[in-house]
Amino acid sequence: MENLSSSAAQPLNLPSAEGRRRTEMCMILFLKVIAAINVLALAGVCAYLAIEGLPVISWSFLTEPPKNMMTEGGIFPCIIGTAILSLGSLIIAFPLGVASAIYLHEYAGNTRFADIVRLGVNNLAGVPSVVFGLFGLSFFVTFLGMGVSILSGVLTLALLTLPVIISTSEEALRNVPDTYREASLALGATQSQTIARGALPCALPGMLTGAILGVARAAGETAAIMFTAAVYFTPKTPSSIFDPVMALPYHIYVLCTAGTEIDKTRPLQYGTAIVLIFLVLGMNMIAIFVRDRLQKKIRQNVPSPLPFRSRLLSRGRLFCVQATDISRPCRPRTHQAEDSGNGAEIPAQLKKIRGVTERTGAYRAAGSPAAIRGAFLSCLLRIL
């Protein structure tokens, strides 16, 4: 016992404040160095491409088809084909990915079936793109008889980007506070209404992040479209979804490997690469702009906790509405209410909450997620 008491009385050898500060500064410096290396690597690649390819960029290069065995001319059909394939795959994959994420997180939960589906999605995210290309060739092109066409390429790229969208969308739904769902369900909303008007708007910015990653990957894929949608040369833009197209990544591959005069096409290769980078960057910037606008709108709709509580306590009575009948007003918290001995009634009252309405009618529960949350919290404060 004496040994235990003596060991317990010994002070802990904790690092000093100066040592902790130095450790923190070293870690921050280490992370900054890593970030700088990544930025410098990206800047070096872009600078090299710019030096080699900018002399080729011109209006004719962007608006004309290839000429003279692809040693002259432009890449206009390639730009159109890449935009069609990328946006088409996003139109198909994004709704399916969001719907799958909603089912996995909101309905399936942690069941064995959901775990198997998540395992399959994670495995598909790591499958090489050439495997998706071979699957598209055997299923869409050959079995379904679509041929080498835009539709086959779009469906193949949609399957390629679907696992990324599902994972990011489910993570975005997981980051939505459970209080939004609990408040909406307590106010009488169904689960579908809770998802559509509460969880989904809050998770939409995170879902758009998955869409951005999916577009960036679809626009730069070569192996997935070389068997299903892309062709060596076509001077015309596609007129239907069953026509083949030229694409920027496959065009770069052709210029580097299958050309008869590769030295003459080398500047065109760098110019095509620069156009591909700027095309992907432009689509990503548009998606990021939409995502930031949604995030700003959500932040504006969420009230600050302290001002909301102060405004709430300064207002009059709130009415707890059960179905269509209005029950007695929920009185503000006072010392008389605490001494009344009605503590046992609180759980029963909480179970009966179907909606919250102010006497002035200025604040309604059937609105945004912030409104649902605020209305539910206001009634809880009145009851307590």
C-alpha cells in the first residue's frame, strides 16, 4: 500500500508547454512541406505542358477537325466528344449513386446485405478502368448490340464513376446531424419527407464533391472508351447517341502511338493535353461554384444557437399541436413549474409532439431543416 501511495504521489512527467509548442510547429511545418511538394509537382507538369503546347493553341486548333493524317488541323470533334461522354455519364451515374447512398444509409442501415453492398462498391472503386472497358465491349457493344457508340461509352463511364459517387454521397449523408432527422420525425414527417426536405439538402454539397471527382475521372479515361465509344478519326460531330465519337484522351493516345509521323504530331499532343486539363478544370469549377452556393445558402438558413435561444425565451407561448387538435399551451419555464411535480409527464408530452406553431404564425415547422430543428428545440425548451 505504501508503494502504491508513493507512486501515486509522484508527479507525472508531462512535456512542458514549450516542448508541446515545438512539436506542434514541427508537425505543421512537415505538413506544409508535403503540401508544397504536391503543389510544385502539379505546377511543374502544367508548366512543362504549357511551354510545349501553348504555341499550338489557336482558334483554328480549337474549331477545326484533324487534317493531313492528324499532323495538321484541330481537335474540335475531340472536345465535343469528351464533353458529351463526361456529362452523359454524370447524368446517369449521379442520380443512381445518390439513390443508392440514400438506401444504404437511411433504409438498409447496418444490415448484412448493406455490408455486402458496401464491400462490393469499395472493390469496384479499385478496379482498373480497362476492366470496365472490356465489360462494356462484351455487354453493351456486343451483347446488347449498341455497337461502338456514345451510348455504350456513356454507360461504361457511368459504371466506372458510380462507386465514387456512392461512397461520397453516403459519407455526406452520414455527416448530416441526426438531430435533423429526429426533429423531423418527432414533428410528424414521414421518413421520405425527412430525407427529401431535411437530410438531402444538407448533404447535397458533399454529393456534388463526388460528382466533381466522377467527372474528372470520366473525362480523363482512355481504356474505358477505346473499346466502346472512341474511334481513330471522324471529321463530323455526332448526330445521335448511336454514333461513335473522338475523345481527347484517346486522341492523345493515338497521336503518341499510332501516328505515322509522331515527331510532327508531338506539339499537337501537348496542345491536346492542355485543352483536356482546361476542359476538366472548367467543368470542376462550375460544379464547385454550384456547391459553394448551396453551402452558403444552407449556412444562411441555420440560425445561431444563442441568438435563437434568447429570441425564443423572449417570445410568448408556443402551442404543441397533436394531429389536428391543439392542446394546451406549453408554458415558459418558471420556478412554479419546476415545483409542480409534473416531471413524469414530460416523456409522454415528448411522444405526442406532432408539430410546433407560434401564436403569431411567423415560424413554421414545415420548412427547411433549420426550421424543423429550431421548432422542435423551441418546444423542448418550453416543456422543460
